[in-house]
Amino acid sequence: MKLEGTHTILAPRDLVWQRLMNPQVLARALPGCEKMEQNADGSFGAELKVGIGAIKGAYQGRVEILDPAPPERFRMKVEAKGTGGFVKGEATLSLAENAGGTLITYSGEAQVGGLIASVGQRLIQSAARQSLNQFFQTFAKQVQSS
Amino acid sequence: MGTLLGERIKRKEDPRLIQGRGHYVDDVKLDGMLHMAFARSVHAHARLKSVNVSAARAHPGVVAAYTGADLKGKVGLVPCAAGMEGLKVPDHPCLAVDKVCYVGEPMAAVVARDRYVARDAADLIEIDYEPLPAVVDPEKALAAGSPLIHEKLGDNVAFVAKLEGGDWKSVEADKSLKVIKQRMINQRLAPVSMETRGVIASYSPGEDTLTVWSSTQIPHILKTQLSLMSGVDEARCRVIAPEVGGGFGSKLNVYGEEGVACFASKSLGKPVKWIEGRGENLVATIHGRDQINTVEIYAAPDGKVVGLKCWIIADLGAYHQLLTPAIPTLTALMIVGCYNTPNVFVETKGVFTNKMATDAYRGAGRPEATYIIERAMDLVAHELNLDPVDVREKNFPSSKEFPLSLVTGVTYDTANYQKTLKKVLRLAGYPSLRKEQERLRKKGRYLGIGLSTYVEICAMGPSSRMPAGGWEFGSVRVDPTGKVTVLSGTSPHGQGEETSFAQIVADGLGIPYDDVTVYHGDTFQVPIGIGTFGSRTTAVGGTAIYRAVEQLKKKMARIAAHKLGVKPGELEFKDGKVETADGQKSMTFVEVAGEAIFAKQLPPGIEPGLAEQCVFEPANYTFPFGAHVAVTEIDGETGEVRLRNYFAVDDCGRILNPMLVDGQIHGGLAQGIGQALWEEHVYDENGQLVTGTLMDYAVPKAFHFPWFETENTQTRTPVNPLGVKGVGEAGTIGSTPAVVNSVIDALSPFGVRHVDMPLKPEKIWKILKQHPGN
């Protein structure tokens, strides 16, 4: 499953970068995120409650930031597993200054397995897109209001 | 013979089934019964670094939780009965140990006081996987460097079988022959029985007995296997198949879950129940078909087929279930269809992939054969610009040539292929359909007329060619009230043999049909048996009963003759009496039963009682055949195929109850047409099953079909005294190629010669789009 898109945040790039690296901010913006903490190795551990169609479940996730080039670009590796199966993926996010704001461009590939794959196949792409939109909207609000 | 055979009699089974008064496995509730749920792999291929059940064990209401390691050495492996030369058989534990090889493979089990608690606790099992690259395409699995499903076996090839005959040198040297080649895919299907699988194992420690209720087609074979797997002496094992809501071959099996249930019950001393969910059924009950076929036909310019070569790649999935590798060998066996092609070469490769095992699904290997040969016959017609009817007629053997021994090693019993074809063409109005097609084409409408003339192999079968015996047991007993109890070693699950067996018995004994009760599916009640599969129940099981009735009549005639002072040969059984032809000397059936059972004045040498049994061993298979015509119309805008008419003329030998035959044909057609147009079980490239619900796996509904116009011819078989052949799979076998041939025929103005199934609108739409002229 490919996921691609852009989002504009009306805030300076340095601030957006800083907030993207802050687990507390991410936790508040990520739909269904109950907890996010930085692990000793620098990765983020997350607990999520997510529902896709009929499959609702708790997931333990791990987000790793790779090759950070502040404040321009980073790669993100995500792995989550739970009652509904697993999700794993990698994405590249780049931040560009754009008319006083910041344009975030993301592009990634995700793989799902288990129940979410067999039951949620038709819904997963739109569900993922919806979650991402929700994340960026909430994230933008938080960054812009600070 | 009396008058009951051949009658359109309503099914004895239906009142209870229609009113929801039947009892299936899930309706059985035992004292102290526990419930089991499974944790299944979410990866298609992975090493199991750890399976931690401690959280599940600690969950309130959980009684036990087991991993593959807990079972190791205590429960036998999941059995494969296919005894093929050189076959590679990987270890197949009931719960995965060290490694998982397909999505849905059970790795751990939880037993709890409540079904829902068991399910919830199964989600608490922590599994640490180390994912491995998966291979889902059998051709990629054959390639060098492919991931290995079972490293110990060295490669992913389970077997290679060759079937060869004739004089290929001269065929290949004959340059006048046209060689027609086609690759075709017979996609993976899900059997989707209405009732999913289910099992209750109940071990009594005091008696050391194991009683198992299972939704199975083979209670006796299951009993033997569960005895071996659980270590309980077979004499103390009992398997009961209560009402079974369909199987289509998927319950002709022994599953790991059954082994775990027996182990759990034995360990806990309590009954343990497991009822499969629909999602589990789609992912972890055997699948059907899944072959890649490359066929090469050598045809003379007049349409005579001289030679046939076929390369079969059979996707077996990750492990062998009971008959997994044997199924594609039936494809090779039946590949020439109803044409006596003298030169044949078939190579079958069974390949392991990271998917659920394939095994018997309605037709089991024969639908694939029929699809190959019937598509090929249409390709011959297409290439040589002949009518598909003429090509078939050109290659049919005459009815006088039977029994007909073929180069493939089978001997067809009886047939009249010309007769069924002629009948279906008349029923369909073939010449006027062709004219209509012509007319509509001019208006830009695309009508297709597709033909299939099939022969199949059934009434399985002679024991010499079956993995675990091909005979069947039947017994008939008369009680003092004159009521008759019939026991059969078969295990019908929807086919209606409680009705047809009662017809055989009532007809033979000249008593009311309602006085006969048929029992099956309990190994304590029925001493021995094989089961219901391969369209064998009436032809083999019915014959055992028929023979037992004949023996019983002999005995009753001797007893009555002694009493009446006549010769046994003078007596007839009719209208509830045993009497002389002129009716002068007569006893009621009940009176004769009383004489036999109370045994006051029996003739010398006659044992008291009236109970006779027979084990019938068939000398050959039987070979039902038929001719089908499918009329389709393509929607030029959407590419959707509308099945406008379906005509089927089937010959299953002598018909005992036309209503049962119609029922089998209608259901079979629905599944065969379903494969042609809609059904497809799909894994993605990582081995994830993406058709995991009935929203995604397209089982056809009644509204998808027109009324099926069905008729029969009746060519009796000499293989059994009833003259019956079998009809359980014929509809499925005959219909798939008829529908595909019809759609290809509709698309012929676009130069299309083949499209792989299922013929979904998107595929057809793309073809139409490539020809904007339409």
C-alpha cells in the first residue's frame, strides 16, 4: 500500500521540525494514540487503539526516525502489532519553506498482515488516508496555536 | 423391482432441516464443557522466536493454553493419506513449532469456560516472529533461489508425476497436424460450506474412552486417525458426525484443530468444543483448485484430436492435508475427457507455497481436467474454423465401444455422448441461438454460446486404487414391529441419502417408505465405513444396502415358505406382504418378522433374527457424463457477463430420485458457474489472504442465475447392480468450461481466444476498451 500526500502547516519550518520530534505533541495528534514515549535507543514507543471497519484493536507500535537532516528531511520506520495483525512501513517526510509556512511532503509504503489484511483490505487505504489527514490537521492546530 | 425407485419423493431430511430442528455440532452441549480458540499466524512465512501464553493462562476463566512445544510428542502429526511414490511429506504439527508457513496457521490454543473468554485470551498470546520472505506463486516457488517452505526437503517440489502413452514419435513427425497451445489458470477457490468446521472432544478418564463430535464427511477414517493422534485405543474411540451443513470435500479431512481438541480433553478430563468462525474457515479450511495448466493439442485439419500434452503446476499450499497431493493426479487421469485420444503426455508438478493447503473441493481434480480439455476443444474449433459441436462429435467414441480402456489407464464403463449432446442442443435450440447471435452482433450486442461435454470419474472406488479402502458397508435390520433400520458407512451431509436409501429398502421389501429409517455418521452405531465423497454414496453405499436387502429377502422368503408350505422362489414382497403371485398364500411382513425374531418354528439351519449386512467392493469407478450449453450476453458498457440461459443434460446412470438429482445438479452448477464468473481466493504477494470475508470472496447468490433447464439421459453402469453412477460433482465439473466457452464465444469478434477466470467485468471491460470500434 502506497501512501503519498502533502500538507501545509502555517508555522516556521524549525518549529514544525521540533514539534514533529516531540512525542507528546505526536501523541496528542495521532488518532487513537494513548501513549507515546521516547525509548532509550531514541525510537518512539506507542500504544494505539485503532479501528478499521469491524476490526478494532489495541496495537503496540515502534516509530524510528532514520537519517534525520534537520530541518529538511527524515525517514520514518513504523512497526505496530496487535490483536488485528500487524502494520509495518517506511516513509520519507520532507519539510519545505513555503510562503511563510511549511509544506510537508510524505511518501511511503506500508504492509499489513493478519486480520486487518484479510478483512480490511478494501477499507485500509482510505482508513489510512483519513488517519493521516486527521493527524496533520490536529498537528497543524497544535503547532499554529503555540 | 417395485415402483419406488425413480420416484420424485420428497426428502425425509427436510422437515427437520427446514424448520431448524436438526442438531449440528454446535447444538451439542455437554456438562462441564470447555471452549477452545486458536491464535493463528499473521505472517505467511516466519520463524517463531517465542510463543508466550502466560498472559492468556492468567486471564480469568482460562483453564489451559497450549503451544506447539507443549504438544510435541504428545499429539500425532496431521495425517496425509496420499501414498504416492516419491512424495515428499513435510512434518505437519497440529500447532506450529519453530516456524509458520501460511497466514492462519494455528500456533497456540486457549481453553476456557466460555467461548468469548477463550477468544479474548487467544488475543493475549504474545508471539515474537522473525518474518521470512514468502513465496505465493508456484512458478516462483519452482525457480532457483526461491524461499524454501520446508528447508529440510531441499526444494519446494512435493512430487513430479508423469502419465504417458501412445506413439509420440509419429505424432510429432506428422506435419499435417495443427499444434494448438494454451496456458490457462484454474484459480484458487474456497469451499464455503454453510456450516463451518466444528469439533467436540470428550475424554472420560474412568472408562478411557474418547468421543468426538465432528462436522466431518468421514467419521470412520477420522476415528482411526484421531486414535493414532491422541493415543487412545481405537476400540475406545467413537466419532459422531451429527447433522453436517455441507462440506464439498473440505470436511473429507483430518485437521490439526481436531487433534488439539482431543489432546485438551484428554489432559483436562473435560469435553472441549471448538467452532470455527467464518474468517477462520476462509483462511484455514482447505482450498480448492489452484493449478496452472499448459496444454498442447495435436489436431488433424478435420478436427480429429490425435494427441494431447499437458503440463500441470499444482499449488499445494504449505502442507499436505489428507489428500492434497492426490487431487491433481485426478486431473491427469481425466484429461482426455470424452475423446479417446490415443497419444497423451501429462506432467504434474505439486508445489509448496506459503498458502493454506489445497485439497478436495467439489469435483477435486476433475473440474480442472474438464476445464482444460473442454477449453482445448473450443480452441481446436476456433483454430480450424469449425463448429465446436462438430469437433466434439468428430472425437466422441461410439456407445458400442464401451467399456473403453484409455491410454490414461482408466476404463470408462458406459456412455452415449452423442445422445446427451443431441439432447442438450435440442433443449437449447442451438441452430436458432446461432442465428440470434448473428443478428445481435449486427446490432452491436454480444451473445455467447458455450458448450461443454464432460465425463467424470466417481463412485470412488475400487480399494486397489484408493488410499484407505473404497468399499462401503450397509446393513438392514427388521425389528419385531416390522420397522426397518438401515445403517450406512457413508456419511451424507445434505445429499439426501436418508431418502434414496429408504427408497431402495422399501422398494426391495415391498413395505411403506415411512417404515424405513436410515442412520449414518456414528462409529458406534455403524461398525465400519469409509464416508461420503467422490460421488460414491449411492453407487457404493447404496449398493451395499441393496445387497443386504437381497440377502434379507432370501432369509425372509425361506422362513415364510416354511410357514406357508410353498417354495421360497414362489414368494413376492409387495404391499407389506410376503405372498405367492396369485395371493392365495400370504403372510404380512410383520408376521414374517415375528417368526424370524421370536424363532418358534424356524426352518432348520436358519439363524434367528433379521439383520443382514454387506460390504460392497466396486470393481471399477463409474463415469457419469453430460452436455451443457451456457448462453451469456456481455454488457458492452460495463463488461459484465449476464448468464442468460443454462441448459444441462446429465447422465448419472439410473436415477433413483429425480428430485435429488436435480438438487445436486443445481447446486453443482452454482459452484461451477461461480468459478467461471466470480469466485477467486486471492493472496497478495506477501502471502496475506485479501479475500478473508464473504464481502470479498464472491459466493454467488440465487439472483445471479437464470432458471437452470435440466434434463437427463440414463445410461446404466454394470459396475453395480443398481446401475447408478453418481451425481454429486457433475454439475460443478461440467459447467465451468461451458460458461467460459460461452464468454469467449461472445468475445470472438474481438479476436479473443482465451481469458482466465473469473471473468469479472473489469477484465472484459478492458478487452472491450481495446476495441473502440465496438
